Amino acid sequence: MKQLQIIQNKIVARDELSALLNRWRFKEQKIVFTNGCFDIIHRGHIEYLANASDLGHKLVIGLNTDASVQRQGKGKNRPLQDELSRATILAALHFVDLVVFFDEDTPLKLIESIQPDVLVKGADYAIEDIVGHEIVLQKGGEVKTISFIEGYSTSTIIEKAKTD
């Protein structure tokens, strides 16, 4: 299979999730889930996602659609990259197994359908504030936070580009 096809196959629709998740569960593979906008991929994202991947066997990323990002109030020009571009970049990372879009303001419905073994967010969240934590904990899963690298954020990169 060609490399681009491998990358594209990692970007899945919600209705394709069930079969993939069932196959992984049958093999007793631990499913890790995280979510975000991932507008401009930077070192902080890479380290965060690599560390998230290390918490299980399969890493699934819930990716905000363009409309979902715009409703977050990050700025009138956000996201800078369209959803397919962001998904393709994420799917190109060897430790990312699936990327699935969500259009809601939160990934709660996606988490309900995936039922991950591990739910991960950045350390700027308290466990009890992470959307979906109750679902994961109730089924015996884990909710983890991962520290960010200081000075790496999409907003910082955008501001630096404006001043240069």
C-alpha cells in the first residue's frame, strides 16, 4: 500500500469506528483517546501525542471540525488550516492510529461511542474537568493528564509570526 493511502486510511468517519474498535478490543489492545484542534502542529503537540500513545496500544484522536473550532472563540481566522489538512498531518504521525472528526462543542458523544480505556488531556485540566472522565472511570478506565512543554502553543506561534 502506498504511504499516502496508509495515512488517508487513518482518517475515519464515526460509522467506521465500531468495527475497528471491536477488532482492537478482541486483541485486548488498550485504546487511548485524546482530542483537540491541532491547528499548527508543533513540538509540544508531538511530545504530547507521543506520550499519550505510550499509555496504550492504539491512539485515537478526536479532531474538532472547522465549525467546532470557530465556535470556540479562538479568533476569526481560526483554524488556520482546514480540518482535512489537520487530520492528514496528525494521521502521518506513526504513533497515531485513527483520527475522527467531531462537530460538537465537546467530544462527549465521541467518547461515549469510543469508550476508551485511557482518556488523556493536557495538564492544564483537572481530572474532574475533563469532558468524558465519568464515562471512562465508570467502566474502569483511566483518565490521565500530560504536561505541556513550556513556550510551545499555536497561539504563541501565531503571535510570533505577527511580530516578525
